[in-house]
Amino acid sequence: MIRFVLVFLVFVSCSDGIARIEEPDYLIPKKEMIVVLKEMAKLEAHVQSNYLTVDRYNLMMQKSGDSLLKELNVKKEDYESALAYYGSRQEVIMEMYSEVLDQLAEELGELEAK
């Protein structure tokens, strides 16, 4: 997932601009979206380390991602529209992913300290 985030950040920082998407009727607030993105990153890292073939990885990620969203009480449509909305605002999504990385690094530091 970290590689995905880094590639994403490089891609959006190099582009001339992304067409802005209108705010959806319901937009997941930034703080809640950061939590969802962080949990998705953890899930993706786990799935990626356990399922090496692309077809199994995609299937497990889809099923597990749907389960995670349900656990977080987030509708898949709301997640997808929020991701598209925030993703169309480069500076906002970069700040959000930066916060995700900071939180993941902090959690890793806490785990290593134990």
C-alpha cells in the first residue's frame, strides 16, 4: 500500500491538473475518510503479503474491502464518491495520504516499542 500511495502522490504531483469533481450529496468528512484510508492501507498490506497472484489478490481485496467498509459503517458508494472527490483535489488528497502515512508510522513505532 505504501508503494501505491507513493506512486499516487508522484502521479498527481506531476499532472497538469485533474478535473474537479462536484461534491457528492453525502461526503465522508476528511477525518473519517483518513481513518478509512488508513484501515484500507493496512488491509491491502495484509492481502498483498498473503495473496501473490493477481486474481486472488483482487478477489480478496474486493471482498475484504467490502467487509471493512461494512465494519466501519461506510457505504461503498459513499467511499468511492468521496475518494473520487478528494482525489480530484490534489492538495487535499496529498494532505490526507500524508496524515495516513504519519498515523501508520506512529502505530508501527508503538508496535515496535512493545
